[in-house]
Amino acid sequence: MHPGQKLKPGARVRFEGDKTVHGEVVERRFFGRRLVRLWTDDGSAIEAAVDAIGHVPLPPYVKRGDTAADHDRYQTVFARNRGSVAAPTAGLHFTPALMDALRAKGIDRAEITLHVGYGTFQPVRVERVEDAAVIDAARRDGRRIVAVGTTTTRTLEAVARANLGAIVAGTGATDLFIYPGFDFRVIGGLLTNFHLPRSSLLMLVAAFAGRARVLAAYHAAIRQRYRFYSYGDAMLIV
């Protein structure tokens, strides 16, 4: 809750629109975070009320208000479960037609549920890994594993480190910080957006591809006026 330094346990807030959502601060946590209890005037579901009065959190450089179309556009085509406060943006580059084309070429797909938190540049905290057997089979066969996004990369590498190099299904949290010198055990390719300077995301990319190569790619992107960040362009590193 920002600015929320004065909001102590017991403080109440209201969010008004087509519906009204009430909130009460239950617990004060670090870095402006609070545990908040939410309810509606009419007892209807909180998720429905949030959808009715909330807005899609577009990146700040998108100079317009959000529209109904953004509910689909600022979302991956393979999204399933609610819980993330930001889209895993590398996945925005995929369309149903592209997914079909990859499948037709015999490329297997394994899904990970990423609940990206408010601090998207901070360590990943909550992840769920599924289809672990598909990933382990690819590793045994010597096939390349391509991660879609830096969050997926952190997850897979963290799971491998916690399980003696194996990828297993489950839930958990990680504070893994990947920077140059890191020994990648799982991924052999990375699809990722062009990230902002001085971010942990850019450090991860440099760790995987090499700082000199990444800087060369970024200089080329700037010359060609590529778009950076969430709604921006992407690169495939193999």
C-alpha cells in the first residue's frame, strides 16, 4: 500500500465504482506491504468486484488509459490461474497460431504457474512447477530447454538446485539471484524482452548470454528503435 506508512492495523479503506470493496489492514509488513481483509457491500465475490472496478496495470510508458481489450492483450494466451499481479511478459509474444506451429514441429511444451508479485524486479517468491517429467526427459535426451522469460528461468534453475539437479513438481519460494558467473544447469535457450538498465532481469540475461554480446544486442536495438519492457520487443538467445 503506497503511500501507506500511516495505515496501521485496524485502518479501513474503500474502493468505489460499479461495486464497493472494503478493506481493513490486518497486519503490517515490510516495504509498505500489508495483509488486508477485503469484503463487498452485497457479499458478492471479491474477484468479480475487483474485475468490475479495477484497471489493467499497463506499463507507465503506455500513454493511454486501459480498455476492455487490454484484459486479453496484456495477458498470455496460455494463462490459466489467477494470482499474478503482472503478466510474465515474455509470454505475450506467443499467439495460438505460433503455439500450433511449434507443436507441429515436434517441440514439447511444459507449463509453469508463475505468481509474479508486486516487486517484479525483486527475487521470485512464489512458483509452481508442473510437467516436470517433460523437462527431465528433454534433459536426458540432450534436447535444448528454452525458457520463456526470466521468471521461468529463475524457477527452473532454483528447482534444480534444490533437488540435486532434477526438476520435480511442487510449490515453493526462491530468492535465487542470477548474475554473471552463474552456472546454468537447466536452460539452453531463453526468450526474453529487452529489459531496463540496472535491473536484475538484465543481469540474468547477461549471465546467460555474456555481457559483451548482450551490450552489442542492446546497442543494435537502440539504433533500430526497438521497444523495451512489457509491451516491447523480444530476443531469442540460444
